[in-house]
Amino acid sequence: MTRLQARIAELIAGTGPIPVSEYMATCLFDPQDGYYTTREPFGAEGDFVTAPEISQMFGELVAVWLYQAWQALGRPNPVTLAEIGPGRGTLMKDMLRALMRLDPGFAGSATFAMIETSPRLAKVQKATLSEAGAGIGWHETIATLPEAPLLIVGNELFDAIPIRQFVRMGGGWRERMVGLDETGGLRFFAGAASLDPALLPPGADEAPEGAVAEMAPARTALMAAIAERLARHGGAGLFIDYGYLEPGIGDTLQALRRHRHEDVLQSPGEADLTAHVDFAALAAAARAQGLHAGLTTQGAFLLAMGLLERAGRLGGTAGEAGRERISDAVERLAGPQAMGDLFKVMAVLPKGVAVAPFDGGN
């Protein structure tokens, strides 16, 4: 039993079962024993590898898209380029290098910002970006960013924001809770709180007993806040995560430790907990602010942005081993059996502003 598991069990014994959302938030962000507050999860030596850690090409192509968005917006100046949920800073490092080559004037005049709530991760990011060649500010929320047009990117941001789960029981939907079994271990229960069926995806009334439905109001609230900011001050956003384009029924909560999946109740605080992102809900939150939300897969996005061409240029100056690594990175980032189809990309733009591979929308 982990130290955090013992504390969660003590809490449940005293107050009763807790919602999945509270369990997830505690496991990830507890100030003393939370996953993101106590360990370095990224990279081969951690628990998972994100796209920026696979290849510099990912960050370079994201930078090109943001630069093209800035052009399509009319080249506003001043402008802030921000990353939210920036991991250990690899994506921003690669974006800055690409932008300095692409347009030194833009890189020299833009304000760069990292939006990070973890002091430990902020310290890691500052070390990563210590020689980035640009002044970078750190913020805990988007609220303290400069009041100027904003270019914002979030990679694997929303999957770690806690979700609520509901279980189909007796023809209704009851909130899924974490409680204690007869031995004092953690287990799932169906709570008393029920969900209005009108909030569920079409076809939910035909789901079998025991089916799980997920809702993520905290994710929607964050997207709404970002979209409100873009609508008020102008700008564009790009958000990449694994998830689905259309809402559906299913349990996507998962735990990952040392690059392997494990039971989500097994090691609280020592495994990453995530759930697939409902991009339809995020797009609806953006559209509610009067913006256009375009959706595609990561593979389609990277290929449209020139992944193969960039890989060819890098491979032209690499040895055989280097070319093999680049080829492997292309497959991992864009291959349909790897990240290419599982990961989705959402662009948020003012209506009528088109930035390939997304249309302008109305």
C-alpha cells in the first residue's frame, strides 16, 4: 500500500466513498504525495513519452502552424505565445528554435509564457529553457497573461484533468465512487447520485448494465476560459491529446507506470492517471464563445504540415542509424497504429480565419 493509498483509505473510512474525480485529482495533484508533485514522469526513464520527447520535428511543425496562424490573424503586435501544461519544456524549446530560424523578428518581439501550476515542474522547465535565447515568463493561470492577442498550445493537457464517471444500474446512471472493500482495499462502487440522461450521448439509454459514461466539466471549464480569452483579445489555440472526436459510452480511465498499464486503484500517487478526451465537448465550449473549432488526427495534421519533408531534410545529414531513428519517429508520431489516429488535434480560431489543414468555419 502506498502512503497516499493509506491516506485515501483513512479518508474514505471516515467520510465515505469519494467520486472518481476526487480520487483522480488526489492521486495526481496531492501536495505531499501526488504523482505530478513528487516525480519526473516524462521520457524513457519515466512512465510515458510524449510527442515532443520522440522527435524535435513535432515541436518544429507546431511552431510553423502557430506562426501561420499569427500571419492569418494579421500579424498582431504585441502577441503572446504560451504553452499550457508544458511538461519539462521540450516542446517550447523546439518551438523557439524553429521560430528563431523562421522569423527572428517575430521571435524577438513576441512575449513567451509557460502556464504551469507545479513549482517542481516549473524548475525543470527553467533548466530546459536556460539557453533558449528568449525571455520566458511563468504563470500559474491564463488570467495573468498579458492582455494581448494570444497564440496558445497544449499538448497532452486535458487527459490529466479529472473526470466524473457514471455507471448504468437499474435503468439509470449512478455516479461511480471509490470506496473500501471488506479487507480495507480500494474498490469501485455505484453511489447514490444520479445523472440526468439528457446529458449523455445519443444511444446511452440502450447501454447495458454496468456500462460507464464519462463527463469532464473541469476540462470544459478550462477550454471555455481559454476560448473566452481568445475571443476577447484575439488569437488562436492548438490542442493535441488522445481521445475521440464523437462522444460515446465507455470506461477510458487508465493508469500507466513504467510504460505499462496497471489497475487504476493499485498504486495511488505512483502511477499516471488519465482518461481519453472528448473533443466534441471541447469544441462545443470553444464554439459557445463564438469561435471556430477544427478537428483532425495527429497523423493527418503532421503530414499536412510537412512531417515527411522535414524528416527527409534531417535524414539527409544523418548517418544510417540517424535515418533509422528519424523513420521510427515518423511512424510513432503519425502512424495509424501508433499515435497518428489515437491522438487528435483541435485548432481554435476566429470564424472566417483559415489555417491549413483546418478550414475557416462559420
